[in-house]
Amino acid sequence: MDAFFGIDDLSGIAEAAAAIIPGRTGPAEKSAEFTDRTGCRPLLSMPGSAYVKISDGCDNHCSYCAIPLIRGRFKSRHVKDIIEECKILLGRGIKELCLIGQDLGSFGKDFTNDPGGLAGLMKALSRLEGDFWIRLLYIHPDNFPMSILGIIEQDKRFLPYFDIPFQHGSEKILQKMNRRGNCKTYLELIEKIRSRFDDAVIRTTFLTGFPGETEEDFELLLDFQQKARVDWLGCFAYSREEDTPAFGMKGRVAKKLSIERRGLVEERQIPITEKQMERFVIRNFEVLVEEKFEAHDNDKQETLYLGRLPFQAPEVDGAAVIISSRALELGAKLPCRVIARRGIDLEVKPR
């Protein structure tokens, strides 16, 4: 081991590397790319979008998860620091702020003077000026703060996009995962959200092959999938994480079977997502333009663009294929009309 540095300051990577280069003496200079004002950092996301971490660590202690061992206890960032970062990013032309953390729903619980949790942060963000989106990514279903729904209704810049990892539909498996919810309470949460927003979009994740998962448990998962009819779903086969409570649990499911079950979940989700996307066809939305590419059809060459609609999160959901005869600016929002669905992707034209 040559050097140690904390997870709170990524500039430590450059400093540590410079300090151990043969022939170097004295402390390394900070890279010009990093500053204490995190909104000035290099952006690794697609044009127009930026991730804003509002917390780190986790106190949920799901039995399969090593995040508390790796990242430590849950810790919220100060609201004023988050707001300052967002101001800088918006000043750089960012059109989508993606709030991230291991569990956004727990934001602020560790503060001595509680500013109102996630809802309080969202109210502070509402005071920022400009035309941009705010997307909330990852809210633990057992910690979902219902107070945020009213804020999303009031400020349309907060997208009605809800990333809620339900993980399973069997109460027995959920209890073994150290999660407090069950199929009934999770379906009720989905219904409450959809009753407030006609265009509510829900993404979730499932975990197959958790220790003790029987065929009956898996059928309960499939039943929950059909009843929930979430818009987007990611499924993972369980993998043992050393030093987690689940690591030594009895009733291990064969890896091959876990993967087969994952495949079946993914197969059943395709028509659900396609059906959910149908409701957006022949409607007008803004699209965040991200990529340009050349399409070749026989001897014909066509310039196309890829972007995302409000109900498509970066990297994990489908895409909007933009058909345009004019040059478009990457990273800009563009008024478009959805004209067709192509699988889980959508085809749009500028208005």
C-alpha cells in the first residue's frame, strides 16, 4: 500500500499519485481540474446532465449489501453546500441535476438541526432560478418520505420519476434481507404515487437467488412484478459479499438457477415496459439531446441524435431517437413530439 486518501475528496487521487512518483519531494500540487467548489469538477456524465451527491454511506444494513462496510454510516451533506454546487453546475449550462446517494429518503436524519429532510432540501432547490430538471435517484421504499410528493406537484422541474428498489415480492425473503416492507405496502406506495401523478414513472430493482429463495418465493416475485407494472426494471442475480450477514446464510441457490430466474424476470418485463411507454406516444415533451451519430441505410446516410425524455434516467433506461434535418446542440433541451415506439425506445421529432 503506497498511500491512503478519503472518499470525500477525489483530488486526493491525483495528490497521492503525484506524491509517490520517484524523484518527487514535498507535497503535490492540487490538480487544476479539482477545486473545493465541487460544481467545478470535471463532469463524466453525458452533455447537459450532472450527478449531485447529497449523502454518502448507509444505515439500512440490508443483509446482502456491503455498502455500510465500504462507505460507512449514513452522512448527509450540508444543504448550503449542495445548493452552491447546483448553482455552479447550472451556471455551466447543465439542464438536468440528478440527486444521488445510497438512500435519498434518509437525507437530513443525521443533522442536529433538521432542515426538513429531503423535502427541506427540495424546497431550497426550488428557490433556484432557471429551466432545468431535477431527478431523484434511489429512495429506499421503507424510508420513502411522502412529503416530497407535494413539492414535485408544485415545482414541475422536479420530475415525477421515482427510483425505488423493492428487491423482492416475498415477505419471507424481504425479512431475510433485513427490509421492513412487503408486497402489500410496496403496492400501496406505488398506487399512492400514481394517484398523484398521471405521468409518474417508477424504476425498481429485483434480486433473484437470495439464500432461501424457493420456487414459491420466486413465483411471489413474478406476481409482484405483474401487479406493480413498473416502467423500468433492473434485475440482478445474488452474489455473496464477504462479511455481510447473508454471506453465511443457509439455503444457497445455485448460481445457474439465480441467473435463469433473472432472465425470466427480464423477459417478462419487456412487454410491461413497452406497454408503459405506449402512453407517451403522440405527445409533446422536452428531450435532452446527448449524442450525434451517422446512420447508414444502403447508400443513404442520415444524421441522427440520441437523447432522453423526462421519464428516462441516464445510463439505465431507454433512449429517444431524434430525427432532425437540422444540426442540434448537445446538452440542450429540445421541444419534441413522440411519434413512435421502437421496442422500449421512442422516436421523436423536433417541434
